[in-house]
Amino acid sequence: MWGPTGAVRAAGPPQPAPGLCLVTQHHFNSLALLYEEVLYTIWHRLGKPEHHHVADSQELYAYVQKAFGMDAEEHSIIMQQVKELESPIFCLKATVKEAKGILGKDVSGFSDPYCLLGIETKSQDPVHTDHKKRMKAVVKDLIPEDQIHRTQVISQTLSPVWDETFILSLNTFAIS
């Protein structure tokens, strides 16, 4: 069987009852795989649900167990398989479009701007307590260099256009 991450794993219960026709067995196997995907998604869900969505994971598990018609033993077996699978890779896709009204830093009155992108974790302590100083170098001072992404330098402009897209991995951080 293939897990949600594509890893090959041993086929485990639940199994269709013996004597079922091939179409019914195929349907049962497809249903079990889909159920596993749903449990995997709940197990690894990210973010805070909106106020009108279900926030409690146990409530979601009970709902999908009922919706899929799984008994407690089938649910327990598949849930154990889900817990043993590799965690997903969480990423943030960010596109830097443009900037306007940048202050001129060169003698010519223009700048050679670029953007630095990174993800600050809650565990990282701010280096600067002075708000103005912190705003100037927030990425450079707070995020390890190997986790910083940089756009191209656009020479001699105060209104650069980049339209560059970056994928920032969230897996290096504790996600809760």
C-alpha cells in the first residue's frame, strides 16, 4: 500500500470480508485508503480553525469515523498506521511583487534595492528592543543566514518590480 507521503508500507487491516466480489473489495480498499488520507490530514492539520469550523480534533475523528462507517477497531488500526507515517513538509509560497517610494541611498538619489525574506519563529528573541532599529534589519538579525531568501538587486530605482516567487520551508520550526 502507498501512504500519504508515497512511502511503501506493509498492507494492514482492515480487510474486506472474504467472499466479497472484486468490485466490492476494490470499493472497500479505496474507502480505507481515503479514510487514511482524511485521518492523516486531521493528524497533521496546521493553523487555527475559523470560529465556525470544528476546532477539536477528537470531534473531527468521531465525525469522519461515523461518515465512513468505520468501527472503533478499524479506526484504531488505521489511526496507528497514520501516526507511523512520515510527517508532511509544510511550506509557504510567497511572491515579492514590487516596492514604491524607496528612499534614495546613492549619490544619484536612487537605490539598488532588494528584499530579504525569512520566517521568524516565536522562540527567536529580538536582537533590537528599539523599534526603529529593529525595523531596519529584522530579517538579517533575527533569522539564520541559511534560512533567508533574497530577491535580485534592481539597480538605480526607487520603484523596483521583482515578481519573484519563493518557497519557504516551515519544517525547520516547531509547528503547533
